[in-house]
Amino acid sequence: MKKYLLLFLGGLPTLLIHAQPFTLTGTITGQTSGKLKMYYTNKDGKRVQDSSSINNGRFEFRGNIAEPGGAYLFNVLKTADVEDPRNSTEIYLEPTAMTIKMKAGDIRNAVLTGSKTQDEFLALQKLRTPVYKEMEPAEKANQEANEIYITAIREKKDDATLDTLKYQAAALHDKLDIYNDRLAQIDYAFFAAHPKSYVTASFLNGHLHELSLDSIQLFYNGLGSTIQQSNTGRAIAKEIEQLKAGSPGSPAADFTAKELNGSTLTLSSLKGKYVLIDFWASWCVPCRKSMPHVKELYNRYKDKGLDVIAVSDDDGNTAAWEKAVAKDGTGIWHNVLRGASVDKTGNYEKNDKEISSKFGIHSLPTKILIDPNGVIIGRYDKGTEEEAEAMDKKIAAAFGG
């Protein structure tokens, strides 16, 4: 069953990080004028946008960064889609002088020199490329299915049609799992071979939703103190802290939220009961598929002391949240929103009302089981049948079944 990744972008701790200058001097053959845009991360961990005019096939970027990090370079063409991979490339900048050579219409094969981190990135990409090529047909089918579904939404098709198209797209998306698993294994081997690499830190940050806490900690320890104190390293450390807070053995963080029915819910008010917190979203197909199972557990054990809190990631679309709860018949338990704030996230501000971050939720669906003393005794975030069986056995054992 496919998991849906959640991204957390804000709330990094503030450290004194010194910015260092970089220069990126480049040439582009086959194009004498125009403009390039580049996105990169500054010393504060914030994404910035810069641009450079092309004059007689030459251009230059200057800026300040605190550490090596990924950047995206785009050729701004009026006659082409800026998202066309041929007109963009991913590179790794370092606080030093670098040069880049590219061809108009084939920026993705640009050659950057002067960055050791870029060399490491290319070495990893070389290992990944064969898998990318194999998965192209599946990716194309998935993309087409998503476009059909989005078009149907715009055309306001009936719910039955939309549900059919959504589940068809999800099934095609699941077919990418085998390729993503292979890519992950390639990445893990790279992490082990290049422990003190900014590329390892960057890619590790993208695997936090699938790795065990022990594995994340192992790779993080290997990064070394310098990279651990980088923006990416600190972000990983923050996620480890949140994962620990949402793992068995930790006391469940208390929270207060407004329920769908208008009442106020506080987690600590349910002490004395076993509580299953189900993190889901109306748009998450695996989440919706798991609802009948949760209803079965709830109906079986509610009179014995089981309660359920469904935390929805639909803060930006409450109408979809309400509709999903009504359609799935899940208004029988507590329903609250995640508490996400686009403004706080965009400004890197801490959001105390954000429930998911209190439990280190990286993907949907994730279920957290809490005992009557308020201690977490189960975390289920893999979305597999084996994991669902393990949760059933845990709950049954709790009630002597």
C-alpha cells in the first residue's frame, strides 16, 4: 500500500552560521541572450530566487551560502515550458568559484566544475539512471491518469466518476513502488559509502518517511558534526526528535483541537482509555481504504475502552474533509484537523497547534496507539497488511482478546 509523504519545512533552530560567497560563471552555446533563474538555499535555510541575464552566451550568478547545497537552474524561455527537463537542471553549489557549461535546449546535461559535492551527486545519479529509464513507462501512465482525474475535477464530474478515476490513478501510482524501492536501496548503499557527504544528508532527508528511527539515527551519526550542524543536518535532527516523540515508549504529546462537530477535544481528557490516533486525508486513497478496518476495530472495542481520533490533513479544504467523513461514515469518533498553517510554515515559524509534527508524522496513513496512561505503545506508518495485523494483535492483547 502506497504511503503519502508529508513535508515539514519550518521551525529550524537558530544557530550562528557564517555565510560565504560563491560565484557561478557560465556559458551557454546556441543562445546569445535571454535569462536564467536559479533557486538555492541561503544561510538561514530559506529558499531564494536569483536571476542572471545571458549576454553573448555568458552569464554569472553571485551569492552567499553557508554550506554546499542543491540548486535548480532554469532557462526562462517564452516559447517553452519552464518545467521542461531539457530547460532545467539540478546542481550542487559550494561556497567557492565554479564554472558551468551548457547547451541551449539541453541544460539538463550541463557540466559544472569546481564543486566536489556536484561530483558526488553525479556519481549517485549515474547509479540511479538505469532505474529511471525502466520506470519511464509507468511514470507516464501515472501522469496521464492524474491528468485525466484533474480534468474530471475541473469539469465537475459526479462523485462516482471521480472516485473511479482517483482509484485508477492510485493503482498506477502504486506500480511505481517497485522502482522507488530499488532507488532507495541504491541511496542507502551510497549513504554507507559516503557518510560525510552533503549529498547523503540531502537524500537522507527525503527518505525519513520510510526508514526506521534506528536507521535514520545510524545514517545521521555518520554525517559528522560539520554536516550535522548544517541546515539539512539540523532539519534531520529535528525530525529525529519528533519521531522519537511519536514512537513507542514516549509519552504522547498533549494537544487541543476543535472537532468537526464544533466541540473542543483535548487528548489528555481521554486518559484512562486506549486511544488510536489515525492521521489521514480526504485525498489519500490508502487512508480511505483503511477506514473500514478502523471502524471494525472501533465497533469491537469501543465499549471496552477504545477511542479513535482522526487527524485530517485537510486544513486547506475543510469542505473535502467534511464530505469524506460523511461519505465514509467516520463521524462516529473524534475528527479534528492537523492544524497546519501555510503562513507559519512559509515564514519558518513554530506552530504549536500543528498536531502532526508533535508525533513526527512523515506519511499518510499513520496510526499511533496510546495506552490509558498516555504512553505510546504502537506506531504504524508502513501501510502494509503485516503492519495492520500487528496493530490488530496489539489492540486485542490490550483488551485481553
